[in-house]
Amino acid sequence: MRVAKAFAPGAISSFFQIHDTKNDQPITNLTELGAVGGGFGLEKGTHTKVTVVEADENSVTVTINNLRVHAKTTRQVVETLLSKINQRYNVTVKHKIKVPIGMGFGTSAGGALTTGLALREALALPLTYNQIGQVAHIAEIQCITGLGTVSSLNFGGGLILVTTPGAPGVCQIDRIPISPDYVVVAGFYPSYIPKKPLFSSPGRKHQISLYGRKTIEAILAEPCLENFLDSCWEFAQKAGFANRAICRLVKVAKKAGAVGVAQNMIGEAVHAVCHEEDAQSIAEAFKQILPKEQVLISKIDFQGARLIK
């Protein structure tokens, strides 16, 4: 039996622009398909433990917070990596996820990438960090759980900008330097927004891409935290994501002292960035609207996905 562990930060996307065509033709190489975007890594995220035992046939068992689940993206990463070797294994993947699932906190990407990193370690697979990232990126796209979050987690943490789309090793990523003293306070409604309709509707994709392009241009013209958050909140409104409940959360967070607030992509959730001394007052403002279990406070992670002891 061999065991390895990995961690990925929670990954909040604050805006995005879909890139699935080139010269008006669909992109068929999935390492080139993805999204331009930007957002934050959180110190709260996904802890993954992978256990492998030699067997006659391959099998995969996945649990999330002690519940057995199908977890199609994680499962595809395991199956892809096992297909590269001749031996057969029973693989058990245990995810402990400390951020909300299905609400724009990057849990599918975090689960996929930590699974790849831990399985590579457990089996001593001859793969680089970017090669593991490409397997996770392709799994996210094929399972329709994400477009570019794996690349940001591969790169590191802080305030990340994906300026050219694609898998790790193909994309181009930059950062806006920010102080580690900032804290993220998130408020969320437990409702799932399916991604498939967004990616399959030409009209919706055009609307998102139009405002996504304008957003990255506005951010790069003035790359600072305040402008990033203001530009991303404008994106959420113009691209049609922000409903009345989201607007209310943004309003109270700003009033309570947030430097800026944006909506999670894609989720019915917002993230307020603030100085540490203002975090509790913003959390309390959210709790006037939401149950306390729907409010999260996290420091910002600056390392990205990694193996852990």
C-alpha cells in the first residue's frame, strides 16, 4: 500500500472569457481550450489523500467529506493516469473540502489537481507538474466542470490573471501583487448554477466573451486590487450573472468596509476583499442576510496546489 497527500487552495474566479474557437473554428486540441480570467486563491481549500494497492484490475473509489461519490472529474484523472502504466491498482481518493462545493470556489479543479499530484507521488509516475495539470485541465473540460481554474492553481496563489487561455504549459498567467494582509469574506446561497447551458448557448457565450474581453482590458490598463474588483463586479452585472440577492450582498459588504466585492464565477456567491481588521464586520453584515454557515472567512493563499506531508 502506498499513500500520498496534496492540497489545493480554494479558487475563486471573479470574471472569465470563454475561448473555445480560433479563427471561427472550434478548438479541438483541449490543451489550447480554456478561458481568460482572474481571481483569488484561498488558504481554505481541498485536502486529498490517495491510497493505492496492487490489484488484478483497476478500480477507483472517491469520497468527499466521508461520503462516497462518483466525482467524475477526479475519477477521470485517475483513469487517465492509470492508463499510462501496465500495473493495476485499487485507488482510493479521499477529499476533505473546506469551502462550498458547486458555488464558484474551484473545488472540481482542486480535487482533480490534488488527485493527480498525489497519485503521481504514490506511483512515482514520470510526469512533471505541468503534465499533471494538463490531465486535470482536460478532465475539467470533458466533464464540463470548468475551463481554466486548474491553470491558476498550477501557477500559484494570490491575485491571479490568466491572460492567455489553455492548460498549464500552454496558457500565460500573471499576478497583480497584493499584500498578504488582505482577507476574503465570502457569502453564498446554496444553489447550483449548471455550467453546460453557458458553454452550449451561442448567444450566452457571446455575451460573456464580449464583457470578459472588456474586463481583462480594463484590469490590465490599471492593474491594482481595487480596479480588479470594480471591473469584475461590473462584468457580473453586464454579463447577466448578478441577481437581486447578489446585489444586496455586494452593497452590505461595501458599506461594512470592503476594499471591493465581486461575484463568484460561476455561483450564487460573492467575495469581499478587505483588511483583516474589517473581516468580522463584513461577516456580521452578511449574517444579517444569510445563516452563519453560509459565510466564510479565509486568508489568501500564495503557493498554489502542492504535495503535503
